Amino acid sequence: MTGTLQFDPTNPAAGKVSVTIPIAGMDTGVVDLDKHLKAPEFFDAAKYPTAQFTSTAVKATDAKHLQVAGTLTLHGVTKLVTLAVTINKTGTYPAMMGGLTAAGFDASTTIKRSDFGIAAYVPMVSDDIAIGISTEAAVAKK
């Protein structure tokens, strides 16, 4: 997974995030399920090797929560989604841990997989996909 994050706790609305997720890296812990999900019937990892999220707007709802709107491209389809984000903590690590300035976030949203052309077995298998993201980002070393 690769991405960039720009975040200023004093001006959250100026924030930006962009992330690319390799579909081939999907790991459910069940090898046969991973193969099935990466096949053409579902994510079709050979044809659509990545998912991409790019923010378009960030809105602070309070001191610890953001709404991050953006585009999600999955399975060759781009749709608008909004992530509900919790700012876990921002700060600087102690010098013995590198002294980096970092921020931790949790984010969530729910999408309909059929909106992205992944409709196998709907409605027998849920169309709603809950997405949860936990991340920590550090200021890049110069």
C-alpha cells in the first residue's frame, strides 16, 4: 500500500489524502478465499490491480472527528465516498523512538459492492461492504 497524507491539526480542512491499494495483496487469512476474491467473479485483480482513494474535501466535525470526502476507484469504477475519521492522536515520538512527528487515525465507511460492478451472489452474499482503516502517518524525513 502506498499513499500520501497532508494534515495540519490547526487547519484540518486543508488536509489531503491519496492512497493506492494493490488488490493482489488482499489477505483474508484463507488462501482459497483470497484466490476466489481476486478472480474475475469478484475483484478481478489481474484486470484491476489496484484500488485508489483520493480526497476532495476534509471537514472537521469536532476536535477529534473529520468527514473526508473523496473518490474511490475500485474494479474500474469511480464513485464518491465519505470516510468518517477519528483523530486518535498527534504528537512527537520520544528521541529514543526516532523523534518523528506523527498522527494516528481510524476511518470507516460502507459501500455497496454492486455500485463498483462486483455483484456476484447479491443478495445471497451481502452487497454492503464495511471498510475500516487504521493508520499512523509520520512526517517524511528530509
